[in-house]
Amino acid sequence: NYAQYLPEALDSLLAQSEKDWECIIINNGSFDNTADVAKNYVSKDNRFRYFEIENKGVSNSRNFALKQCKGFFIQFLDADDKLESEKLNAQLNYLRANPQVDLVYGDARYFRDSQPIERRYSMHANDKEWMPCISGKGNTIVGIMLKRNIFPINAPLFHKRLIDEYGAFDETLTGLEDWDLWLRFAVNGSCFAYLNTPGAQALIRIHALRARHNRKMMQSHILPVL
């Protein structure tokens, strides 16, 4: 039910300097006009592909989408979020130039519905920078990942083969499923890299529905993930 936000998310893909991408749009039970919005983009650009599935949770939806992907790299993007225009190009070039790296991530900034051009470090009132911005593998990454998730879901770009080797989202989890996935990558020795590139930030929208969901999710899912 994010039809009001979906055009901004999809427009941020159309604005990417990297043009060789596909976008798998999953409608998992929306009862607003999400279908109309998505089909309009599909009709204009064949890089968009649209699927309607039963709502069995976000992990099920993302896993369904992963099975449709034809490419070698994966970027997640929730319908209420956006990507800056250099995001795909900068991170794709980095992965190609550094074959030892499995996952690359960059800076993330938050913006409120009422202030779309603002760039906050956090969705919390104190607006403090929280991402550790570290690179490495093994204990370097696992140790800090056990304390907290180190980036939002639209910050990284990673090789699809990680999904093939270590599995997709755990569908028994209804929250923090991305943290669980990154931890699995890290525990299995994947190399993470932080890349600071102008114009390549992941942008996360702050709105009331997300804030309520985040509080409930954090309270009930930290222990199951760990």
C-alpha cells in the first residue's frame, strides 16, 4: 500500500547513470492503486517487470523477487525509499574492479515526508551518525555485525552468488530479516567494503508507519536473529 511513494522509488532508478539494470516490482497484497502505478512504468520501460503475489511477508516477497532476477548483482529497494543517481554505477564498477569483494555499501541518509530534500544521518531525533563505515571480512565484520545491523537494506550492492551459496531470506522472520542475511554472509567469510562516493547514497524515507513498525520489530526480533 505504498502507491503514493512508488513513483519516487522507480524514478530514482530511471535517473541512474548506470542504465543496464532490471527492476523486479513485487505487489504482495496491496489494496490501493499500487498495481496501476507499477503497470504504468512497465508499459513505458521493459526494464521493469511486475508480479502480484499473496502477502506472506516481506521475506517471502523478496525471495520470490530473487528467483526472477536475471543479473549477477542484487540491489534491494523498498517502495518508500530512493537511490541517488550514481549508486548503481559507482558500486557496480567497484565490485568489478575488486573481485575479492563480495558486497559493497555506501552512505545512507534519511529524509522526512515533509522535507524531501533533507539528508539526516538517522531517523531518530538526535540525528547522530551511526553507520560504522568499515571494510573487511571474518571477525572484523562478524564482531560488529553481532552488535547491530551496520546498514539499511538499500545501502549495499552484492553478488547474487551469495544468495546461491548461503541462502536467501529466512521466511520465519518477520523483522530484521536483512540483518540476519548480512550476518549469514559475514559468518561464511564474505568480504564487505565501504565506499564513499558523492551522489551514491541510499535514501530512506521517515514516516509514521515505518517508525511504528521499526519499534515493534526491534523489540521482538533481536533475540531470534542472534
